[in-house]
Amino acid sequence: QQQVRQSPQSLTVWEGETAILNCSYEDSTFNYFPWYQQFPGEGPALLISIRSVSDKKEDGRFTIFFNKREKKLSLHITDSQPGDSATYFCAAGSFNKLTFGAGTRLAVCP
Amino acid sequence: EAAVTQSPRNKVAVTGGKVTLSCNQTNNHNNMYWYRQDTGHGLRLIHYSYGAGSTEKGDIPDGYKASRPSQENFSLILELATPSQTSVYFCASGDWDKNTEVFFGKGTRLTVV
């Protein structure tokens, strides 16, 4: 049973557009939700995170919107740049553990 | 940012052999983790630790052991390596009690032939 689901599997946007990556989860005990960015051949790098007491977290061009009631969250990347092309992982955490989704591969075309 | 260092970065092992992957972190984090990453599966948790001397089973522990001899070091041990354990392995550290973020190392690419 996949506890953290991401959609779409892959996404292509044009430079300057907003990319929207979705994530949902099942376990209501999850209270910490980081997003990681991963380039080929590298480890996941923390991008931005949110805790369940908040419904929005913004950091520059990256914003997380969180809906606790629906157990859904999304990562919005505004003014997308070709350098944002990477795989993005949503994770959910509780009780000292992080569970990851399968990732969304984002391609930003110039 | 937390420094998590993994060694070796690449490893080729023989089926049935013993493999030890090492991880070191220098930020005094209590929690450390071992994940494997395979195409289509994201990152899956193998073992984790709350602190020196503790190891806990993650979601896919079969075929793996872990050891946390000190706050800084966390090892993943494959006693009898199999080709199905060919993967990229990531170590991570964080501190849940202090609400720190979880940071990852650069990974170890293991090939079992």
C-alpha cells in the first residue's frame, strides 16, 4: 500500500510558467512534509518543507499549499526555469520516519 | 546545512559476499536513516536509528542489517549480497526532537554481480 502518492509522474512546462506538483497521503499521523529536488547522479536535496500546523509555506519561487482535511498538498514552482528540470519527491513524516512518494519528473523547456 | 558523507560512492560486490556501506554525519543529529532508490519506487526506508546503539527496521529490512556504533556513524550491512540488492543507497540524518530537517548524503551505487 503506497502511503504517499505523487502526480503526475512527469510534467513538462515552458520557461516562465508555473509548474504544479501534487502529493497525497493516507496516514493522518503524518505531520511533517518536506519536498526534495534530485538531479541525476546526486542525492535528494531539501527544497522546502511544511508542518501540519500550517496551510502554506513560501520560499522564493517555491510554495507549498497544504490541505490537512483532504490529506493533500502541492508544490507550486512559479516562473519555472530550465535549471528547475529535476525529479521532485514529496515525503511525509511522523514518529522519526520519512515516507517518500515515487516522484515527479519535471522538464522545463526554454 | 548538515554534512552527511557516504563511503564508498561506488561498489561492485559478488553474489554471496558481505558488503558494508558507511555513513558519517557531523551535525550531532540523533536520527539516521538508510534508504534505497530504485526506478519507479522513489526512496524506501531500510533501517533507521534514534541514536548510538539503536537500530530499527524500516519498511524493507529483509536482507539488511544496520549498526550505529556512535552518534556520528551508521552502517548498512549486507551479509549475503544478492543481485536484487543492486541499487543506489542513501544515508540521511536529522533530529526529530529538535524539528530539524532531514539531509541526505550523495549516495552509494552498489552493483551485485
